[in-house]
Amino acid sequence: MGRNIVSQEYPNDPGKHSRLWRYEDIDKVLRKNKGTEAIQAMSRIEQLWIGIKKFDKLKFIDLTASLFLIITPDFTELNGIFRLVCLAF
């Protein structure tokens, strides 16, 4: 039910959703640099991206609840004010 409510807010613009569940929406937001401050979570993520990417607008990733994440990307090209939060198990 929550997924439907979030998706109905902006059906054609996943960058304005508070939660991203579908791989297609996550991929679109990251590839086209369409993320906004509205995004609070991406669910069931196994991998964020492959290789080195430069996301000028990406400032913060909190991976503490990313229980399904099995591969972390190369963060070397992200801007200097980027902050990564993660919890090791």
C-alpha cells in the first residue's frame, strides 16, 4: 500500500518520491542525475552502480539499512562534500 501511495505522488518522476523500490526507478534517478532531497530510502539494493561514476548532486548515502547490499561501488570520483554512512556487521 505504501508503495502505491508514494508512486502516485509523482508517477513520472521517481526523483521526487520519498522511497524508491523498483530497480528501474533507482537506475533512472542515478543515471540521469534526477535525485532530489525528497528521496529518503532505496529498498532491497544489492548493488548501487558498476564502475566509477561521477554524481555531482550526490551528497549523502546512508547504507546502514541496506541489508541486501552485496557489492559497494567505487566512490573515488564523488565530490568532496560527499558523506557515506555504513554499519559493519
